[in-house]
Amino acid sequence: MMENKTSLISVIIPLYNKEKSIRATIESVLDQSYKSFELIVVDDGSTDTSVDIVKSFDDSRLFLYQKENGGVSSARNYGVKHANGDWIVFLDADDLLLDNALDVLLDLAISKRQKIACANFYINENRAENLFIKTKKEGIVQDGFKAWSVMRCFPRTGCTIISRDIAKKHPHNEQLTRYEDAEVIFNLFRDYTLATSATPTLIFKKEYNQLSKNLSNPANDFVAHLDFKRKKFWEKVALGGILYSGLKSYKSRTIQFLIVYKHYICYAYLSKLISFAANRLQS
């Protein structure tokens, strides 16, 4: 833990109507064992008391920006533009960093000489917390799509650190409001290797998450824009995982998805089978 002590980390939280959770999320950042960070909260046009809660904190490391509503991708990109850190950590406004999260992520990236690093996380559901990744393996991942599919790594927000130059080079698609982070991660998988660790850095609050809802309009969802053409096997499997989720979440659009992705629907079920087998083997 020597070289990382001089690195500034920018933690970016997109905020929209999260008055029930934002206080605890901010506190989880301010209580980090690693102290060289700035916390950038980008309010995306909240209409509840979220902004008042943010303003109640008196900490020079906390910066609040307010903008018109443009979606979570717009808020994240806005945060990157105002970030001064060498490294970026995106964090959802209803999740919690563990107190050594920034230490773990930065040390992992620097020790493995990677510009992207991801750790493990807990899923909090029905008052129980379970580790998402069961394997103890860590190191450098050469094929991110394969690692994603076999549940060796899952670079979700809050357990992933990215160098600022890469974050600027790969902005979030502002047309997407669901699985927008997966699209970015898949773009990174094509160009970079990454370091991964089984150490948890995040508590993912599933009760706040909206991905499990039966949705109706996938226009702004990555699942409606999947491109399987000329992709290698493991990328098709990873894309299949997103498609499988879409089939479950947009039940009224099942026929539409079956028509659009008729040549690739097999990868949706293959992805589910592979993740199930990987989970059983890790248990």
C-alpha cells in the first residue's frame, strides 16, 4: 500500500429521488479507510428531499452538482467531466461501500498493474447477505466475457475502479437507462484486461433495485440493442445473459425478442445454463 497513497479517487454517485438511501450511501464513502478521495454527487433533477440530505453533510471532500433530469448515464458522464481523481469509482445511490473498499480496489489495480480492477460484493436481500462470487480465485482476467459468464468476476458499480483516462474514453450511452453499465463493461472487455479479487467491497441493496420488475418498454434498455454479429463465442454468451434477463423482465415483449434475436436466442439459455453450473461448482 505505498504508491496508491498519492492517488486521488473520484467516487461518483448519480442521484435521483433516493431520499430513503442516499444518507447511508454517502456515509459509507466518507467513512472509508482510504482518505484520498473526492465524492461527487450528481443530482439528476430529484423532486424529493435527496438534495437537502446531501447538503446536510459538512465535508470538504463532498461536491454536489445539480442538473436537469437526463438519466443515470448522463449523470455519470457529468460526474466524470468534473472529476479530478486519477481513478473513478461509480456508486449507485442505494448501495453501500464497505469501509476498506477504496483501499482494496486501488491496491488491486496498482499491484496487478491494470487500469481496471473489480472485487466481489454482497447481495442484501430479505435481511440476508450473500457473496455474489463464490470462487477464491484472483489475478488478471484476459477474457472478461468468459470470466463474466462463468461468474469469476462481475464488474458492477461500487466494486470496480477504472482509470480516469479510460472512463473518459468510454462514456456511458446517454440513451440507455437500464444495463447501461453492462454496455460500458462489455466495451472495456474488448480492449482491456483487468484485475479481479474475491474480496468484497460493496453491499448491493437488492430491495431498492428495479431490474427485477416486469417492465414494458425496452427502448432505453441495452437488451434492445444487443449486437451478436461477428462476436466471439464468450461475448455471445455474455450478451445472451443480458437477453435472458430481458426475456424475464419484459414478458409482454417476449415474442418481439424471439423474432429480433431468433438466430441468437440459444445463447440466452446457454448463458443461464453456464452460470447455473458455475454457481454449483463454486458452492
